[in-house]
Amino acid sequence: MTNTHRAAFINGLLDLATFLKAHPDVPVPPSVTVHHFPRPDSDAAQRAEIDRIAALVGSKIDQEEFPYDHYGTSRLFGPVEYRAVAILAAARARHEAETSYRDCIQPDA
């Protein structure tokens, strides 16, 4: 991520907040999650990146994600969540296998 992208992202969030504050009739969702996914490097590298982010934001690793081969952490700001998730190799392989036949079978009309 470049500093330009980071600045644009932050400015976009600030612009959205300013717009919503100025337009109280525009509905907002009950919550929102901003996701960050590290590059799909080795599982060890992804875990290290999530551990680094957890230390930066002051959160713990989310143990509930382990059964799905995801490794994540998050921090809540009221109804707004910052979530960093590594989708580990086993989960990516399972997803690829589950979707490998997508669009190969066409039902009779």
C-alpha cells in the first residue's frame, strides 16, 4: 500500500463521515467492518502479519476463526470494526475445490 492509497482511504472515510453527519436523513447500517487481507504468502508469513497488526491495534488473535483456517484479529470503534484476516492455504484450497465445477453443469431448461 502506498502513502497515496492510505491518504485516499482515510480521506474517503472522513468524507463519508462528514457527509452522513450533514445529511441526517440518509440511513446508515447498524454496523460496518473494514477488512484488511494480507498477501496470500505462506501461512507463516500471513500469521506474522496478523500478529504484527494485532500488536499495532492492541487486540488479540480471534480464536473462533481457526476452525475455518482463517487467522484474524479485530478492533471495534463502536459499531465500526477494523478486521485483519489471513485466509490460510487450507481454506483457499477448500474454496477452490468447492467452486471448481461452478458453471460446468447446466440444468435442463
